[in-house]
Amino acid sequence: MKKNSLKWTVCALAAVIGFTGTGIEAEATGNVASVLPSAGIEFFLQDEEKSTSLSSIKEEAEKEEAEKEKTEAEQEEADGADQEDNEQAQQSEEEDAAGLEGISVGSAQVGVFSDIASTSDTLSKKSSEKKIIDTVLVSEGYTKDLKAMSGLSEEEESFKNLVIAKVNDYVNVRDIPSEEGEIVGKLYNKSVGSFIEEEDGWYKISSGSVEGYVKGEFCVTGDDAVDYAKEVGTRIATVTTTTLKVREKPGLEETVLGLVPIEDELIVTEELDGWVKVNIEEGDGYVSTDYVTLSTEFVKAESIAEEKARLAKEEEARKAARAAARKKTAENAASGGGKSESGGKTYANPTGSTGADVVQFAKQFVGNPYVYGGTSLTNGADCSGFVMSVYKNFGVSLPHSSAADRSVGAAVNGLENAQPGDLICYSGHVGIYAGNGQIVHASTSRTGIIVSNASYRSILSIRRIL
């Protein structure tokens, strides 16, 4: 038995030596280790410190191989999860970027900032978004949402692009940025244009039908224009319902102070939540913003052609008024005196065509009643109906609207330049300037047609008809 075991050992050694010589010792060792134990022979490799059997080498090798495969599988699974997370993160970033692409910033698009999130692996998504917003905030323009962050409304931001004249009378608008340029229009004091560009201390503007250059030293723009625009501009509430009720206090159950017709324009003195405070003939009251549209109006530049046309129109109106006055005078002389609209009290007809004649005629109706919507000088008229009927006697056709009266005739700069017969326009009201700082007008249902101080309320505009 010992001899047989020895033979097997010798054979095994010989096989190992032979395989080693062929350069495939690892495979041979594995084969020998799988064969010898089945024959009841255990083969040991021995070094200076310990000896190891072939079977234990095989088991360790198989264990290492299994652990290696397990590790590789776990790594593949982890890599797959990381890839999925990366794809989700990338998709989220793309969605965020896509969501920002519609936000306008001047002439650019915020979508160009979508790459910011990938500029640094250390930035979190929140920090990337903050960087985008910070970049937008210092850009040239703002969207409605971002403007709110600056503390200014959208309208107030737009005021930065205005050029407002700040002079005694007017500043010339020229075709080139030089005093040698041709004058193409006039930007009157507190009048407004839209900024286009700056060149050598001149601002190129667009105002009304005028486009040209004004000298910068006579105007304000940019941040300085924001507050000044509020000062020179007129905040207007335009009535959008047939008859608007003006109430003493903000609230639908509050007492009605007065009535205002559709398309009339009221000066806004205060803005509240859902209500605005306005000024009408009966005093200060409140209207719901559901029935008005709000805007800010500015006086625009006048072109040279417009100035010539205005002057010609004024001269034609004066001629027409003189002709109408002569006709009335002749008719009055032929009939022995005119009669009132009611056929009762007799009134003297005007004998001239000046503004003073208009005032003299209008004052004859002082004491007659005020009637909302009325046009009768004797039975009752409202403010614009009174003005319309007075001027009708001079051959001048005016609209039955205090708001529309603000656009007739020619503009007059300040009460100090007003002449008798001029229209004095207020918020929701109009009267005829009587001279010496007074007006004649159909005031309220309580007072009727009266003479008042022209400065008793804030004047919106002054228009010259004759």
C-alpha cells in the first residue's frame, strides 16, 4: 500500500514538473488537485513556514473568483444607478432650462444661462438657479416677475426709458445731434419722449410724430426720470361702464357721491386695493377698478408741421366764430330779440366773436339747473353739455364729453396764459374761463350753473377754442 501511494506521489510530482515546463502550471495544478484527492491522495506544497494542500488552494481560488464576480456585479449595479441618477439630473436640468427659455431679458433669452448649472460639479441645483437669477437681475431688461424683485412696478421700470424736458418753455428737437441741425419739433417743458440712444451729450428721442435729438442738459432720463415722470405725468382712470358711480368711501355699499359717463377720464389721486380715489366736481370719491382702466398720460412733442396746422386751425375757428356772431346779430336785429330755449325768458345773443363774448353769453345762464346728461342752457345741462351748448351759439361744434374736450382746440400752457373763453379741463369736469382767475360752469345738481375760482381744483389741461 505504501508502495502504491509512493507511486502516485511520484507520478503526481512528475506531472507537475512536466506541466510547469510547458508554461501551463496554473491549469495543471488545478487539474492535479482535482484528480489526486479522488484517488485518496492529498498533494501538499511546502514552503519554509507552512504547507498547503492543492485542494485548499482550489477552494481559495474558487472563493476569490466568486467574491470577484460578486464585486463586479455590485459595481455594475452601482454604476447603473449612478448613470440613472445622472440621466435624471440631466433631464431635470434640461427641463429647468427649458422652463426658463421663455423669459425675455431685453433682446436676449434667459435660456442661454441653462449651461450655468454644469459649469461646476460642486454647485448644487439651488445655487445654480440663484446664479441664473442673479445674472438676469443685472441684465439690461427685466420680466414682470423679476421687476417685482427690484421694488419697482413694470410701469415704473418703463419710466427709465423716458426723456423728460425740464426747461422754462421748450427744447428744440433737431434732425442731427448738433445745434446746427434743422428743428423738426418742440419738446415743451415737462413733455416726454422715449429714449432711443445718446450721442455726444444729445438724446435721440421719439415723441408723438417727432423723432430727433434734444440736448441732454435740458432733459432728464434713466433713474432720474422715474420720480420726475410721476410728478409730470397724470394718472388717469378711464370709465369703461355706461354710468359709473363715484362713492364717498371705497365700498359698493357706500353712499354715491356723483355719476360719471362712459369714456370720461378722472384724475387718480390715490390707489388702493381694488379702488382708486378720484376727483370729480362733487369732490373726492372712490371708484372700483373693475369699471376703469388705469394709465399714465404725458404731454408729447409737437412737430413743426403740427404747429403750423394747429395755428391755421385756430385762425379758421376764429373766422367761423366771427361769421356766426355776425349772423346771430343780424337775426336778432331782424326779429327784435332772441328767445330762450324754453320760449320764456329772453337772453341777449353775442355781438362779437372773442372769448370775452363767449363768457358774456355763458354768464347769462348762471343760476339755471345742473342736469346729468343734459344740454339745455335753461332747463338743465351737465358740465360738458353746458360748454357744448354755449359754443354752439358761436358756430363751434364741441363733443359732449369733458374727456374729449381735453383734445379740442390748442393747448395753453398754464392758467397764467389763459384767456377768456378758454376751456378749463379738470378730472371729470370742464368749464369756461371767465378771466381774473374765474370760470363759469355747470357745477353740481346742488349748485347748478355758477361762477367759481378756476384754481379750486387741480387743472388737467387748458384748451383754446377761439
